[in-house]
Amino acid sequence: MRCLPILLLLLALSPAAAQQAPAVTVKPLAAVAIQPERDAAAQVVSLNESRIAAEIAGRLEAVPVEVGQRLERGALVARIDCRDHALARRRAGAALAAVRARLALAEQQLARARELSAQGFISEDALAARTTEADVLRADLSQAEVQLAAAARAVGKCVVRAPFAAIVRERLGQVGELAAPGTPLAVLVDADRIEVAAQVQAKDAASLEHAAGIRFAGPGGERPLALERISPAVDPQTRTRDARLRFTGPAAAPGSSGRIVWRDAELHVPPGLVVRRAGRLGLFLDDAGTARFHVLPDAQEGRPARAGLPPGTRVVVEGQVALRDGQRLR
């Protein structure tokens, strides 16, 4: 009977018993993993914020826009006194008519000179002179047509219209002022072409590219977004990348500030499952009944870590604190 306690003691000290792990609980990674939410500062921006200016000189007759007013594309922004430019157009039209009359006469004379030259009644020099005269008048005709077109274009610039559907940000022109080419009349913000600009941490850029359900959290609640592009360049000061997104529904007002929020598409391990072994963070997996320590290279203390494993991987969720790599699991 004395041999029995000794035998039990030897069994307890055997290598097999020393390698036996405490009882553990194992679950598939998909059952315990999380997909953490990420966010980044963002602002709603308009792709066009234009200072609409006069293109011709003249006195302002009307500026029928007010700050905050919404304008349709082609809506009147300002009207400039056009009488001087209308007179210039009439003058250019009269000059064009005069050149056409002279050219018609020159072409008749040229045709007659060719007939006489064929009959030997005038010299070759006289025919060449008639031909040159007609060519010069044709060039004058082209020049007069260009001058008339320029004068007509100037008349068209007497009325300044919105180049896109817009919101009036500033009203700069005043009725009665003398405008010169380049004088700003109003600042318009494009009301249709709106994007969300966000500064995303470089390490989160890949997560945003594969994310679904991105939304803008700002004034008025949350609004759905779709990713347009992420700049490949990294800002050397902030270590961020510029991301541009568009609203898939009603857009927030240009200039609004908020945050973009998205859920990471990759599975992450909760912080409670992460343990440290040999100075490295990781988690224990069930490898056919044997504990295998899997290193998580991106893991940080107290934060979810990207698993990088298939959803069906068997993960030790209880009892991992006392485990050692290679122990048998029970």
C-alpha cells in the first residue's frame, strides 16, 4: 500500500502531466471577433467656389442676387450698361457691309479684266493689280467679320449669369459702380458638385477602401457616403492621406464639419483574448488539440488587433492566460 502514493507522485511529475494544460474553451474566430468602428475628421466642400467677375467695362445696372440665395444655372447675377458696346457692334457691322460692297465691285472688275486680258486688251500687270486688290479686300472682309464677332461677344458679356446651380456666398458688386474687366461681382458656391474631404490616418486607408456603410456624422445627424478616391500621397506633417467621398443621399451643406465613420471589414480579436509570450502579443489557437501561439504583429495592449485568420479558425477564448505553446488542450 505504501507504493501507491509514490506511484501517484511519479505520475504527477511525469513530462506528460507537466505538459497538460488547464481546461480551456475554444470557439470559431467568427463567433468572438469584432469589427471595430473607425473615424476621421471631415468637412463638406464644394468643388467650385467661384468669384464671378465682369469681363467688360461698364456701369452696373443691376445685381439681383443676395447672400444665401440659391440660383439655377444661367440665372442672372449682374447686368452692365451695354449701350457703348451695342454701338461698337453697329459700327463693326457697318464696316463689314462696306468691305463686302468694295469686294463685290473688285471681283466684278477682276472678272472683266480677265476677259480683256484673254483678248489682249490689257497687260498682265494690270490683271495682277486687279487680282491683288480683290485678295486684299477678301482679307479685309475676314478682319471685319472677326471685329463684328468680337463686338457681338462683348454685348453678350453685358449680362453675367451663373455658370452652375449655386448658392450665393458673397455679393460684391453694387448698382451704379463702374466695373472693369476682372471686377468681382459675387462669390458662388456650387450647390450640386459637393464632396466630403477627410484626413485619414495612413494605417486606416486600406480599411476605408474596403469598408461598407460609410457615413458622415455632422450637423443634422448621419448621412450615407460612398468612397470616391484616396490620395496615394501621405502628408509629411500629419501623416494622413486625403480621402474624398460623395453623398449617396441628401448632401450636407457645404462648409459643414463632422467626422466620417465606418466599420472595419476585417475581423479583429478582442483585447481580452490577447496575451504576451516571449515579448510578443498574440492569441492561442487550437491546432488539432494542441495549443499554438499565433503572433499578431499589429497588436497593441488593450486594443482590438487585426486577426488575419479565416473566420473558422478555432481560438482559445478561456484559459489562455496559463497556456504555453505546444501544450495539449483539454
